Amino acid sequence: MANKPHHRRPSQIAPSQEDGDDSSNTVKVAFKRPFNSVTVFTSSQEAGENCSKFVPMPSKCPCHGLTLFATSQETRDNPRNTVNVASKPSSFTSPCHRPSANPPSQETRDNPRNTVNVASKPSSFTSPCHRPSAIPQHKEVPHDPFLEKPWRNQHFNTFIKDDLLKDIRNYESLTESVEQPRILLVGQIGAGKSSFFNSVNSVFRGHVMLQAATGYGETSVSKQYRIYTVHDGKGGRRLPYTLCDTMGLESSDDDEGIHVEDIISVIKGHVPDMYEFNPKAPITSYDKRYRKYPSLADKVHCVVFVVEADKISFVDQNLLKKFKTIKSEVNRMGIPQLVLITKIDEACQEVYKDLTKVYWSNYLHEKVIQLKQMLGMSVSAVSLVKNYSTETEIDLNVDILLLKALQQMLRAADACFDEMKLKGLTK
């Protein structure tokens, strides 16, 4: 490679005389979408002190720069977020973008557009999507997907499921004023609130049920406030709890999501069943459907924040602020709060293979600790579940996680009634 920088497109870059025709030492790194710039560093002695080239490239890519590190053969480690590139011609496609639909022309067959030829010894490429690893390159640190011991003990067998079913079926409220405690699910659009109700309903029906509307997209499927009761089998008796579903909560007030004020009104019992939320304005006391004098049974007795496992690291600050606003108001009312982490099988490959490894997963444990710090809630308040999404028949391991989460919610409702008894609000 020449020693003076130039500003030609990558397709116009020719190999230096030093490289000659030895293609075995040429690494082709192909970018299917243009970037702002590509900076090439080489540590080979032949490059001398002036060992970099700057190639400006037009771009709409959010990654403002991309760095290639061409290291010597002495580099033996493969740090995290680094892709090894062999010494023979190869290509790396940026994980940030979709592949281009335009095939390379005949003229650029050997050196397509947005391809940088790097003459070097075996090299490595640092992905623009991730921060460089902090692991020293001289030390090899293996990553174990499992903990040495589970952070929560949970057995998976038919006896455990039968005990959970019996405990939930025999549940009795601690107050005569409330026959069925209300459990409110609050979360972002698509987090799995409606799917959780369908999944719990499926456990007691013996096959997968789709009563509550679910879906995926940018707008909430649940437009109404719904109060769902669950029956013990087809035509069976009504079980002693209700699950309340709301419109999805979004980060911005401009989005098609529910207002924080609406959620507070639901918790206080002012919103009736089947009320259709208005994304433009929350319900007020002037609305004819507004319940001005709710009973204890109309109010919510446990609030559950629903979060997707693989989106915990990307929770928007505005959304997090709304969570904390709700949490603060609920604390003032003395209502217990829990966290439900959904889609654990999509977030962890090992759990996808074996759901019983859920509390052995290093990755999921890190996410739980991260969420604990974000929301300021204890780890004991967190439940992990997989909702039914593609299945048509129920699964023992899925059922146990769902029932365990529901059991925790009913126990939290009991804590709510204990608090209300101390305040003299129950009979």
C-alpha cells in the first residue's frame, strides 16, 4: 500500500508493488452499505511508521466510522466482539445493515464497490456494532454460559406442577371485600402482557388458548382495559384471581401508547372493564365512564412490570422514567410490585435448548441484576417465563414457570391485603 493517503473509492484502490500478485496475503473486507470512513491500521514491519490510510466514503449509516486492525501473526487471541479474518481473500459484511440488493458488476468483480483490500498477515476485524473488548489480548478467557450453581432453586417435574396447581386452585383472599384479587400487567407494546394471560389460561385448559388478542408491531393490539378471569378447565369453576391487561406503555407521549395517568386511574379503580383508552388524552373524572367511588374489589392489588429479556439493555430512558413514576405512586398506595421477564427462550440460546436451565443461565442472571438496578427492585420480585407463542400443546416446563410466577403474584396480593388491614381499609 502506498504511503500517502488518497481519497479514491475503495474500488479504485490497487494493491501496492509490495503486495505483488500474492493474493494469499490480501484480505478483502466487503461492506454491502457505505460507511462514512474506513481507517486501516497495520502493524507489519514493512509498512513503516506511516501505516494508515484514510478512505472517505459516502454514507447514511449510523456507524460514523469503522476501524480495521491488521495485526501480526503474534496475535493469538480472539477477543470478544472481534471476528478473525484469515490471510486468504475473505469478506466481512457489517452486521448493522441488510445486504445490498445490487449484485457487483462485471467491471468490479475482483474488487467490488465498498471493498477495502488490506495487504497484511492474518488480521482481525472489530465490529462497529460493539465496543472493543476490555479483555487483554494476551490472556484467553473462556466464556461459560452457565453459573456454578443456580441463583434460584426450581425443580421441574409433574409433582411440582401438581402442587402449584393445587395451591392456586385453593387460594383464598385474606379479606371478605375481595373475592378475586386483581393483578395488573404493565409493559411496553409487544412485551407479552396479553400472551401471559393466554398462557396461564392454557395451563388450566390443558391446551393452548388464544382468548386475549396478541400481536407484534409498533402499535398496541390491546386498546381496551380488559379484566380476564380464568376457569379451571372447560366449563369449570372460576379461579380466585383476575388478570388485568392494558394498552402498551411507550417511551414518548406522542406514540400510540397508554398514558401514565390512565395506569394510575386503573390502579385506583376508576376505569371500568372494556374502557377504550385514548392515546391523545387520559381519562378524567368528567368522563361518564369514570368510576368516582370505586370499591376495594375494583382496585388493583398487585402491579407487575412486564419486560422482554432481550430488550432490558435497551430500555429507553423516557420509558424507564414512566416505570419509576408508576412505581413511586404505587409505593405510596402500599401496593406490591413484581417484575415479569418474558421471552427468555429468545434471549438465551441455552435456555431455548433446555428451559430447565433458566436459573443456571449466566446471561439471564446478568439481565436480572441489570433490571434490579434500573428499577430498584429486589431479585426476589422477579419471575422469568416463556409464554406460549408457536406451540399448540402445553409443555410441563413452560407450565411450571408460568404457575410459579402466578403464585408469586397471589402472594403479593396477600401482602397488599395485610397492608390494607393495618390501615383499616378491609373488613
